[in-house]
Amino acid sequence: MNITRHEVDKINDPTGILVGERYEFILDIDLPEDDELYNENGVYLKVILAVDENSARIAQYYLFEGNTNTPMDFELEDEEIAAIKEYCTKQLASL
């Protein structure tokens, strides 16, 4: 899995219920054809990253088919989730 492009937006919590901050990442990913997630229309991820003073974690993620925005019913492997968390955390550090 190779992340080719990203967008990030801070999510506003007007209620103040959530602890820390939330960021929504849209990640375009490039996959080899032999990967089970591969789709000829492309694949992207929506990731909600929860950040507080002690840590960052992926609160939610969703996979979508690129051209049609159709949700895909797949789960990422633990090492893929860890790589995505690392990527998102590094991107926040550079803001």
C-alpha cells in the first residue's frame, strides 16, 4: 500500500464532549493488482484520527472505491493500520 495523496481537515466539536482533537484524512492509495483491496477504479481511505496530549489513534476508517465513492467491505491488517497511523501523525506534525 502506497499513499499517493492526502487531504486533512480538523473536525470541530461544538459540544466539547470529545476529549482531544479529531482530524479527518482522505488518503488516495496505490495498490498492486494482486492485492485483495485492488480495484481498477482506484481506492481511497477516510480516516478519523483522534489526538490528545498523550497519544494519537485511529478512531475510524472507511475504504471507498475511487471513481464511484462506493464503500468497500474490507478490513485493513494491523500493520496497514499502524502504517496509516504513522503517516497521518507525521502529516499533523508538519502542519
